Amino acid sequence: MRLYPIHALGIQAYCSDLVVDFTEPESVFFMSVAGYQATVKGILATLLENHTISIQVDGNCHYLTRASLGYRAQVKKLPSGLVHAVLFPKLALPKNDEEQTSFFIVTDKEEELLTLFYRHLDERTDIPLHPSWAGWLWKAFEEQEGWVLETQTIVGSYQGYLFEFDQQNLHDLVSGAIRNQAPEVIGCMQGKGGKARGKPDHP
């Protein structure tokens, strides 16, 4: 695991994972930092108070700001006496009280993407869905303007995706697929259901 110094107002900690919305300045969606307790908390507080923090990776300096969403921070004291903290959107939590039609998934295991995507979507809609539709639903989301924001991994191996959908449009997509007998959707109705077929075209 490679660590990169991350700075805020004269203090420094070390970052092992960083996922951002690639704008300028870049908005943080997922961040893992470690160091002395005071510096780690200082880094988090600076970001959450809408001040800029910075990190240099492979010769490129990234100026980081908070995204316009709620965060959850998990802080753990290590046996060494140092502290490790993870910052992520509340939208990544199951059954959260944030926006009903938005959710965020983050993982360092590509094989978990469809499972996480389907689980969050199923929690946020009353439209009857089937797990075997996960691959089809992902592609359908990608085809809708503004439904998927693929973030950029600056440090580490985690991938993150922010989803925002319209309930009525989703209902129309599912109804249309059933009406047109799309193989990816009606298969489970013919006793051929099972695990989700396919995978997202990317990452």
C-alpha cells in the first residue's frame, strides 16, 4: 500500500485511498487517511468546513474540496498509537435518511459492483425488481443522462459511482422492457432467473 502526504493549513497526514469527482477543484467522495490523531482530525475538519486540502500524486497536485452531500467518518485508533480515518458519503449507507433517489457505491472489488448497485437501488424504489436484472439496470442507468457519475480514483484501488435517478422514468424503463420482452428482463419470469447476467461495461 502506497501512502501519499496530504496537507491542510500546515498539517500533514498520509492518504492511502482517494476517490473524487474530477472537477477543478476536485470534490472528495471517498478518502482514507492515517497519521497522528490531531493531524488526521485536522485534515477531516478542514475539508468538512469547506476549506481546501491538497495532495501531490505522481507529480500532479490535486486541490480537494468537500462535495455537496452529507458525510460519515469512521475513525479507528491503531495499535501503533496512530489513527486511521475513512470519510465517505452517507449515501453509501443502507437505509440512510439522505436523498431517496440517490445513492453511492464504493468498493475495491469489481465483482461487488453489481451486487451493491442492485441492493441500493432496490432499497430506494417500490418498483418490483429482480436480482438478475442488475446488469441490464446498470446499462439502462448509463444510457440516461445524469443518472450515473463515475468518479476518479486518485490514490488506491477503490472505485466509486454516484447514482441519481427518476422514479417515474425508471418505472417506464422497466415496464417498457417487460412489454417488449427484453431477454435480460423476462428471463426470470420464464424460470431462467438466477445470478445477475453480465457486468458493467466499465470500469
